[in-house]
Amino acid sequence: LIFILWIGSGMVGYLSAYNIGLLMPAISSDLSLSLGEQGLLSSATFWGTLVLIVPLTLWASRFSPLKTIIITIVIAGLFMLMQGWAPVFAVLILGRMGLGVAVVAINPPAAVIIQQWFPKHRIVFINGIGYAIYAVILGLGLFATPFVLNALGGRWRITFFILAAMFGLMVVLWSLIGRQRIAKRENI
């Protein structure tokens, strides 16, 4: 279950970060974005991460991994809500930058929890399986995004609200199912 939660959190986070290109025509039309603004918006999740991820992960490493994951997912969901609400470009880009930091910040405490639940010699295998599943789910999610957007009548904001709700679901699941475990030390 912990593995499934880890995959689910990553899937929602990365889908939220990577689907911006598919939503860009609708966003650009609604907010009258220039090509330069579209480029900034598309890259904003990476700029936020570049600037803040090292100090944030150092700070977050001082706290319980489970609580850090839950708080980080809440923050990611709030940044998704911010993007769905964004009345102007500046608010939208701030939401994208914050989302990037929150999504990447989920990984370090999740790695600690994965190490607690799986034997050391299986961690690389678990990561490989996880990334393979990410690729499939992310690919399907990106494939489905235009159909979802079309079904919503081109209302890109609702797409962001749906993703925020998915973050909310992940918070509930981590709160109910997520557990830390002190693993026995292995001799390798």
C-alpha cells in the first residue's frame, strides 16, 4: 500500500507538472498570453524547483517523512487551486513555480519511507518498477488530457481543479494508510 501511495503521489504531481503544454492553447486564449509568456509558464515548474529545492529539502529533512509528505501534497494541491483560480498571468506563473517545488519536495521523504518498508537490496528494483509505472500512467494521463479538456468544453481551470482534488485524495489516503516503520538493519 505504501508503494501504491508513492506511485499515486508521483503520478498526480508529475501529471500536474507536465500537462501544461496540452492546456496551453486554452490558457493562452483565455489570458491572451504572448509566446514569451507561454514559454515562461511552460518552464515555471522547473525554475521554482531550481531556486528552492535544495534549501527546502534540507529544511524538510528535519521532520517526520510521513508528515512532510502529507504537508507537501497539501501545498501542491493549494498551488493547483491557485492555478485554476488565477485571474492573471502573474498568479498563474507563481502557482506553477510553487507546484514544481512541492512536487519535487515529495520525493526525498517518500524515499525515506520506501527505505523503511523495503529491504535495501530491493530499493533499486522498487524504484525501477515505480518509474515504469509512472511512465505508463503519465503517458495515459497525458493522452487523456485533451479528451478531458474537450469534455469540459475547453475549460482548463476545471482541469486544474480536478488535479487539485486528486491531490486532496492523496492527502486523505496518506493520512489513513501511510505509515512509517523502523526497519531492521541489514547486513550486506
